[in-house]
Amino acid sequence: MSQPDASPIGSVLPSRRHLLLGAGVGLLLAACGTDDSDVVPAAQSSAGAGDFPVTIAHAFGDLTIEKKPERVVIVGFKEADAFLAVGLVPVAVREWFGEKPNAVWPWATEYLKGAKPEVLPRAELDYEQIAALRPDLIVGLSAGLTQDVYDLLVKIAPVLAQPGGPGDYDVTWQQMTLAAGKVAGQPAQALVDDLERRIRQTATDHPEFKGATTVNASSVDGSIYLYSPTVTSSQVLLDLGLTMSDEVTKLTDNADTYYVISKERLDLLDVDVAFWSEAATDPGPVALLENDLYSRLDVRKERRELFLGSELWNGALQFSSVLSLGLVLDELVPQIVLALDGDPSTLPELGAEQP
């Protein structure tokens, strides 16, 4: 099982503890239960616009949707962007980090078209709140739903869970986009194809990226986290041509998609370009930059670090959605160029605040 591929920004590290069951929820769910006949085994459809019914496979079986849902509640941390991209505005969106209005970031706000989705709490799912929204579909593609949580949610409304196993957070931006398209009755393959084409072209335009080593890291409360190459944000970096060492891959694979390194293993951070989720002025990076062992690394001496911060750059990369990745390509790629140009004087703008 794995966690959402977010960095632990501040104290935010979404995990299985965020899906605690509320007291007394069983009585509520029994009162507003739905018929399990809505979910029937069937082959996954390749439906186009308006083609219903459509069946989508997920971790707990197959979900058949008879018609376009009108009241979609998002309990996953990331997939709201995908639904907005295909024109289906949810009635509720779950908070992840950033505390943006309606839990929707700037790159996606225009897709709301004036709507104001209710914000679901990041930590614990409030089943009474969800039931009161009268959803006709609950979506948890990036929620890491367990069997117990799924069983409770499906008593409120049909549930589209993650494509992997119980508790699995591994879902790609492509999977989220295509699933949203099926739910909305809107073909989404073109959205995926166009963005994948742009990513490939960016990699082609920057041959210096190919094979350059990287880490996707976070420094919080005295701990340093390295994220696996399998998480979505790391996959985007790899798609651009960057690479992660076999050792980092092995360590993170054995440690639930991220690995907390000891101070004796700061050498793992000595790569061609390092991505840090926090701003250089945040407490974790400040302590890191004051560490004598880290200051001796070439990645530090040559200023090949990108301290993203908790606003647009970090948010866009961590969400890695069909809507946010355009911002990554527009604004983050030029910073990678500066980090890799071999000239410490051309400090990436994202690291400009560092001492």
C-alpha cells in the first residue's frame, strides 16, 4: 500500500489515518443506503461522448454508470482537476493542501464556471457531510480507499475507487483523466494525447535532461523524505528525461513509496538537480541548508536545487493533473534548465530566496 504522492508540506502527509471512521456513522449510512445492484461485473467500456451505460473497473469491482451523474462528490485528494477538465463540476472537493478557495487551485478555477463546491476535510471523512450532499456518485480515485471505508461510502452512493488494490494511492494523471471522461460521457483521450505529446516534445527540446539524476524530496520537522519514482510527480520528472538512482528506487520501493533518510545518507541528495517540495525559507530547508554535511555536496555548492514552495510550482507538480502540468512545463522546465547549465551564478528563480 502507498500514500498519495504528495510531499509532507508542513504537517500535511495524507495517510491511512485520515480515513478514520466516525462514531455513530453506521446508523446514518443504514438510513441512506443504496442498492448494491448499481455495481455489476462487466467489461470496461471505451464509451465516447454521451455513451451510457458505462462500466469502469476499480479496486473493489466494477462500477456501472447508467447516466451522467449530476452530483459528484470527490473524496480523493487529486482528481477534481480531471473532472473539471471534462466539464463535470463536483458538488464537493476534498482538501489536500494549500487551502485554496473550494479546494481548487488557480490553474483550474476558471473551470468552476462560478460554482462553489463544498470542501471536505483533509483528515477524516465526515460521512454525515457526504450523505447530506445527496451524491449520485462518490469518486475516490486518489483516496487510497480501504475495504471498510468503501463499504461505508457505497451505502451512501455508488463509489468509483482507485484502480489498484485496497489502500493504494498509485493512480496516474492519465487514469484519472480517462475515468473522468467516462463518468462525464465526454471523450478524454485527446486531452491525454495532447499533454503526453507536449511532454515528449519538451524532453526532445531539452536533450540535457536525458539521464540527469534527480531526487523528489521534502524536508520537514527534521526529517528528509525521498519519494519513489513510481509516484505521479516523480513520473513527470522521469518523462522529461531525468532519472533516479537504483538505490533510491530500491529504498523507496521497500518503504511504501517514500523513504526517510538518515543524516548519514545525505549523499543520496547529491544529484544533478534536486527538487524540494518546500520553499527555501521554510523551517525544514533552512535547517538543511545550515547542515555542514549538506553544504559540502556538489548539488548545494553548484546551486542545483529547486525549492518549490507550497504555492503554484509545488502544487502544480504534486497534483500532476491534466490541468496543472501545463504550468509545470511553462514555468518549472526553464528552472530545470538553469539548474543544469553548469553555472552556479545562474541561480534558478525558485531558489532565489535561499541563503
